Amino acid sequence: MGEIGGPVHVIGATGRTGLALCRSLTTRGHAVVPIVRNLPRWQVNGTGLRARVADLEHGQAALRAALADATSIVLTTHARHLPALLAAAPPRARIVALGSTRIFTHWPDSHARGVQDGARAFLHSGRHGVIVHPSMIYGAQGEDNVQRLAALIRRLPVLPLPGGGQARIQPIWQGDVTAALIAALEREWDGPHSLVIAGREQVAYRDFTRAVAIAAGIRPRPVVPVPGSVLMLLARLPVPGLPRIRPAEVRRLMEDKIFDIAPMQAQLGLMPTPLATGLARTFTTR
């Protein structure tokens, strides 16, 4: 690994990943230039750094001005904004972008297609840098993956899961996502690259629910197998007192989402946090 050198321009600094990255970089003594769309929100929740205002969807001139002196740029907003970033960023700036392993789903939605389009634009850009595709992220301040699941477990005597929750997942702790982005900034990339980052363990979703329950101090619930089509229909009916689960989320529970982390370890030098440790940190820092 090398040195970052110069300030890091973080686009989407008010988001969960962007804010965590800004805080970690600042703690390490790196200069950070937050780029935000909503300045009042940054002033309330940010780190006290002076931010620049730019909108990725409207106002290419403002984005170009905000990035005029950039040498290292991290895009933590949706990867569909990569074409706008590529058009505005200085030619020599190194780019690290956040994608998603949703690009590998068998049922791509608008979110997944947006990531696919952004990744395609980046990989054909000739730019130096990398787009990192995290699996399901948990443990960020304000994220609702494990928190919604814990709330559901608290309210139900049993957990109805498609296929009994046998599909495997590989969730990654937010702290490891932040570490991966920093490691990517420290690496010299020759041209554009793509890299999956995922958790250490591949677990069946039913076992994941048990791990979440234990970390949250809840008695694990028995799992009841239910056809996915039935759960998708039920998901269209909001139930008072229960967290909302969308049909698309039910469908994604029916496919394996597991990945080889050897390239991540080799290129970023990162060994992911064990799931039990990450969940314990998630529920003890609330």
C-alpha cells in the first residue's frame, strides 16, 4: 500500500458510508473535502469540516468546480452517478466508487441496473481507480438491515422465511467497508478495476436471523418455511406494528449471495470482521 497524498474529496458525505469515511479519514489525519447536496444537513450531522455543495443530477458546473483541485475522489452515493462524476472529475484524479453486489442478482431492479450502468461507464473510462461492490452492509449509524430484522424478531413468535431461509448471504460490517475504501485510496491503480468486498462468513439466512437475535439480546425464533410467492403477496399488505418488508426484498432472500473474498484480501490486505463480532459492535454502540 502507498500513501493517499493530498485531500480526499468525498461525494455523498452526509450518507452513512460517506460520513463514516469522512470521520475515519479525519481521525487518521487526512485532509477531507466533503461534497454534499444538502448543506444544512451536513452542518447538523457532519464532522465540522467545511463542505462544498454540488448536485450529481443537476448542475454539472457546480460539480466540476467542487472537484477542480481533486486528486483522490470517493463516490459513496449510488453508482448510477458515475457518468456525471467521470465528466466532471479532473483527468488525473484517482477514483474510488461504491457499487453493490446487487449487480449480480438474477432479478435486477432499477437499483441494480443503475449500478450496472455506472460500473460499465467506469470500466470503459480508462480512469485510474476501482469500483468496490459490497455485499449487504450492516452496522452503519442509521442503517436498517439488522435493526429492522431485530424489530421483526421481537414482534413475531416465529419467522416465516422463503425456503426456510436456506439461501446463503455474506454480510459485511460497515467498519470493514470504510477500511476497504481507505485501502483502495492508498493503492496505486493502473486503469479502472472492479472488486467485490464481502464478509468473512457465508451463512444461511436462517442462521443470520439467529445471530442477530443473540446480538440484540432476543430469544431466537423458530423458522417456518413459506413459499416465496406467498410471502411476496403478503409483503404488499402493510401490517401495523411491523417493519415494512417489500416484495423485492423477499425475492432477494431466495437467492444465494456469496462471493470469493480472496481478491479483496490480496488487493486491499483486508480480513473482514467475524459476523458475531460485527453484530456485537452494532448492538452495543446504539
